[in-house]
Amino acid sequence: MSKQERSFIMIKPDGVQRGLVGEIIARFEKRGFKLVALKMIHESPEFLEKHYADLKGKPFFPGLVKYMSAGPVVAMVWEGRDAVKTGRVMLGATKPLESAPGTIRGDYAIDVGRNICHGSDSVESAEKEIKLWFPEGIIQYTSVVESQVFEN
Ligand code: UDP
Ligand code: MG
């Protein structure tokens, strides 16, 4: 798996309102991932419908779009080996009832409809989501600590 694997990670409106932006960013930084894009943005319901297109038709879809478009989110791209899978582990299970303590959802969320953060579920979804949220592109720079984070 490439060191350059990227995941789209988003702090949802409830995470922003609850003051968890710094906490969530710190977890990814401290783990060793490299931040390559970051912005705060308040998106429209139409845009969120695109982001969650795969879930169209689910009973919770209208509520999900309303929740996600109700306030600003913090959209990010984190890079590093296995960023997608490890990102999902760090987020915790979708349903907070099943998310382990120590994960973001397991530490800070109680309700599936207010579960604080989003993370891409595959490398392919990550690519799609990064294009959708960052049409301007991501930032390219050399990490000076890469050899301390990765053996090879
Ligand atoms: N969701 C919900 N009710 C459900 C399942 C999902 O409100 O029964 C919301 C929840 O915010 C979740 C999002 O829809 O994070 C997207 O669902 P998905 O199955 O993709 O979960 P995720 O990838 O976010 O873990
Ligand atoms: Mg998902």
C-alpha cells in the first residue's frame, strides 16, 4: 500500500459546533498522517446529496442531508500508508452503540444521526470525494518526518 494513499475526512456540523475540530485534527496529526488539504465550508443540500449519492433511497437520507447542510463542516485530506482503512478505524463504527472507546465516535458520539465525522470507506470513494470537495486540488509538499513515520 502506497505511502501516498489519501482519505477524505470531514468534521460534520455537530463536530464543529461541539468544538471538536482541534481534537480530531490532533488525532490524525499525532498518528503520523500528513495533512494535504483543509477548509471550512457550509455546503448546500444539493451538494450533500451528491456526496451521499450512494445512500439515496435510505429512510434516513433526507434527515442526513438536512443535518449535513445545517452548518459548516471542516473538510480535509489526510495522506499516508493505509490512510483509508486506518482513518475508518480511528473514526469508529458508524453506529456509536458499536463504536469502541478510544475511537472518535466511541469517545464523543451517542446517536448515529449525530456521529461527528466522516471518513472515506475505500480508496475509490476517497478519490471521488476528494475531487468533489476539493476541485481546486490538494497541496503538494515534502514531509520532513516521513522517514520517522515509515520504515520504507
Ligand atoms: N446514518 C444515519 N442513520 C443510519 C445510518 C447512517 O443517520 O441508520 C448517517 C450517519 O451520519 C452516517 C451517514 O449516514 O455517518 C453515512 O452512512 P454510512 O453507512 O456511509 O456510514 P459511515 O460511512 O459514515 O460510517
Ligand atoms: Mg460512508
